[in-house]
Amino acid sequence: MYHTGEIIRNVSLCEGYMRMAIDAPEIARAALPGQFVMIKCLAPAAPFFMRPFSVNSTDAEAGTVDILYKLAGKGTAMMADMQPGGRVYVLGPLGNGFPVQPQHRSVALLGRGVGAAPMRFLAEYATKKGMSVYVLLSASREEQLFDRRIYEDMAVNLFTTTDPNVVVTDRLAEILAKTRLDAAYTCGSRRVIHKLHELQKLYGLDCYASLEEHMACGTGACHSCAHFIADENGENFEVRVCRDGPVFPVDKAVAFNV
């Protein structure tokens, strides 16, 4: 769904990172945790291609969609300068969300820095379903533990670290040694994805990873996010992160050489 959305809020979280709330009622009602949107500024000098952003949260009643983004180039720099009342093109919701099965009663959500952007939406969804939720966040600096205050106000088990020698999957391994979890979800970090795959093989829980990739269309038409991976017979086949993901079972995610 293409929309012209009005910016409701656009605030700095810390140096180089922003959160934008966009009035997009249809997307707010339809989006699922793990899906993403494509956004383009409505300005003559704006880059031609739209940019992908995870859905950080939605408010279906207010009709708003939140994204958390890092200033990484001309397009995001223009977004950061936009004020409430400004307008952007929005395409979404796109992609496959995080699989949350009816039998899942206890889940873990892992994220590092801005890679944790989709975890808030998933935590909100899972707690509303009555699940026991463990949120494990890491970052290089305290101010990059995004949504920490929101998690502290939610009924979740929260672990955070800025210690470069501590990996959140080590903390997850400690939890799994004492507590049964049904599923674990992560986004972005290559190290976390590979470690999570190891824990899946040890404990047998369902594990999923959302992959970050450069995209130009968000619908699979441009092939800019295409990868080739091998099936069970060793035959290579093409997978497009936007169309076939961005969420994949973790055993497939490691095959992307992420």
C-alpha cells in the first residue's frame, strides 16, 4: 500500500539516531512485528529510491507508525531535518513478520543497537498475547540501548549490557540452562545470528532472524537484495530478502553468510 504520510514526531534519541512517527492508519492497522516499510522524502532533491525501515511500533488507534533510524546518508539526513507536518511517501507493510505460534508461551528477543528496532513491536505483541518475554539488548554505549525505558515499563524480563566482552547470546544460554523457552528472535547482528543457531541446535527452540539488506523497491522487483543459498539437495536458488523475508528461520539466515 502506497501512502502519503504526515510526520507526527521526529526526535533525536542520541547523536546519529532518530525516531519518526508517521500518520499512516492503514499500515498501522495491518502491520505485524518484523515487517518493514519503504520511505521517501517529498522533496525535489531527495534520492530517487525509497529506503527500508523496520516497524519499531504502531498505534492502531492513533493510526501512527514509528520507525527508529540511523543517519547513514543523504536520504536519512533529509529525513532528520523534517519537521512535524512534513510529508513522506510510505510503502508497506512489507515482508514476512516474525512467526509467533499459538504454542509459544515463553520467548526471547535479542537485539544490538539499532538492530533492535523491530524488537519493541514484537515485545508489545507478545505481551498482549500473555507470553513470558525475555528482552536482551546490547550496545556500544548506554544511550544506544534503544527503547530500554519502554521495556522497563512493560511486563518483560530485561537484560542490557554495554560490555564489549559480553554477548547477549551468552546470557540467553544461561537462561536456557534453567528455563524452557519456546522461541527466540533477533535482527541484524551477524555474531548474534550465528550464536543463536548454535543454541537452537543445543536446545531445540524455534529461532528466527530478521536480515538487514540494501533495498531499492521493497517488493522483489529490483533484485538488489537477492542472495543465492543451497537447498537440502545442494542446489542453489535465489532468495530476495524483501519478498521472502526479511525474517527467516535462523538455519536459513546463516546460509546467507550473514
